[in-house]
Amino acid sequence: MFNTDTTTLNITAELLGLPHVAVTDIRVDRSIRKIIIKVKSTEEIIPCRECGKPTQGHGLGRPLQFRHLPILGQETIIEITPRRGRCEHCDGNPTTTEKSEWYTEKSKFTKAYEQHLLFELVNSTMADVSRKADVDYHLIEDLVNRYIETEIDYSTIKALGVLGIDEISLKKGYQDFVTLITYRIHEKVHILGIVKGREKAGITAFLSKIPQVLHKTIQAVCCDLYDGYMNACKAVFKDTIPIIADRFHVRKLYGKSLIQLRKAELKRLKKELTPEAYAALKPAIALLRKLKDYFTEEEKPIVETLFSLSPKLKLAYQFSRDLSGLFDSHITPEEAKEKMTEWIDQVSHSKLKCFNQFIKTLVKYQEPISHYFRFWCKL
């Protein structure tokens, strides 16, 4: 027997982010941690699917359930029983089942939850998201394919703000990608579309379809340092719209330098130290694997035991913290360029080799990286 009850939680349609509905009932199934929220439409008319004119009430359709964004960590289901209407203006008096803008009838999710899943795919895979969200893999695959095939109604978009371009790896370890295009306006991120692959040609074709009237509303384009994305933006927007290097991708690159040095130093220490002495370093190693930019007062003595044995590793982490601190600074692009040049000089004179490849990247993409400091508050 399910442990269910009806609760008097004051959850409004506005809180759920669902337009033109009212909440009629809330049921909590505590045995499976699921909340079922029943809603009804507040629209006054049901337009005919043939002529678009108002129809007369003609009963109810079958109840529909859609998974929505979780509430208090519990899976949330929205249930609606759409009304039906009969048209008195069309031959044969066809019936129409009302539809709401917050769901697609063939989907298992609300549009808000669909976008949540797509954002979760960034820097992840469909298998990972399927497991974490407890959603069938094929449902996520169908969702991605549907967004690839959907034509965008640009007439509903008034401004694009900052465009975002992110790759999604469909399968771990395979060169199988799609590209997620988003736009941020009024501090809210919306999905614009998904492009199959990540090649310049496909991205260029997608961006070229954006109406010219909306070009004027694009403040910048934010993407990683992949040349395919940057060259596509340059091909379409020329020099009229600045390209911003994604800060977190930059962080990942110099973090990779730290990982390589850490592995090399740990390999050296494992050979030089006794098994007991090396085992004592495990708490410090665990902290360094988290790639934290800053350590708490309690953590500092732990990592210092490892840093005392590897001054090279300590210095590398200090350079990493310095660069992260630079990205946290509210400075101008010009000041950022100066500080990046100073950082490169300091690293070069330190004789550390682990940042060599990253420094080449930093020099090559200094312009888009420095643009971050002009738009950081909008990202």
C-alpha cells in the first residue's frame, strides 16, 4: 500500500513556472518520494484546430502527466486533464483538445524539465544524465533529436542578449557531438536550438538563419576555445559582435596542467618514499584531486605536508590560484591583458614546464579571453 497523503502546501502555478493554469490538488507519495500536482487550464477559450475560432465545450480528454522540475529534492509530476471543444463553424463540427504552451503532448516532460535535462548534458553524456536524473536513456536521446529537428520561431523572440555555444558529448569516449545554442536575456538562459555535430559548417548555417533584426540585439557570443565555434561566429558576425572565451573552459585547461604535474610528482614520491610515508599523504592527495583554488584553514596543514615534499607542485598551485583570482577580479579587459602578461612572465621565469602548452593557448586567444572581463556580469 502506498504511503500517500494530500498536503496543503501552498504551491502556486507561478511558483511552478507554468502559465495559464491553476493548482487544484497536491498529492505526496512518500514511499517513492514523488509529488503529483494536478492543475487545470485558466484559458477562457479553446480555438478550433481547423479555423482558429472559439469552440463550444465538449467534455474532457484523457489525463496527461509530465515530469517537472523537482521540488524539495522529490520527483514532481504535473497532471492535467485537457478540455475538449466542438467547432460550430467548420463542416463536420470537428473537435479540438486544448493544448498548453508549457508542454509538448508527445513528450514525457514539461518544457522546463526538458531544458533542465539539456543543460545537464553540457560537459556530460546522455548515459550520465540518464543515471543521475533516473530518466530512460532513449527518452533523452529522443529529446535531443527533437530539438535538432525543430524549426525555431524567431517571431517569438524579442532579443538574444549573450549567445552561448556548448558542445554535448553523446557518448563517453566517442567523437559523437551535438552543439547546444543558448541565449541569455534578463538574467535568464533559454535554449535556442541544437545543431548536429560541432563542425564550423553546421554552426555557421545555424547562426546564418538568425534574422538580421535580431543581430542587433546580440551583445556577445560566449563559447570555448574550439576554433570551429569561433570561426563560425566570425564568418557570420564578422567583427560586429565580440566573442568571449568561456571562463570555465579556460579554468579546465590550466587545471589540466595541474593534473599532469600532480601525477608526475606523485609518481616520483611513490618511488622515493616508504609505503607508510606515501600512505600518509592520501588526505592531501584527495584534496588536490578536487582542484580547489583555495583551501580552508583546516585544509592548509594537510596539503602543506605534500607541498613540503614537492615545492614544484606548491608553486604550480599558487600560480593556478593567482589566475583564478584574476578571473574573479572586476577589472577592465586592458587591465586583464596586463595581468595575464605578468602571469606569463612569472611562470616562464619560474622554470615550471607544466603550463607551457596552456601559455601558448593564453597568448593565441588573449583577445576573446580578455573580453570576459567586459561581460563577466552577464555570464
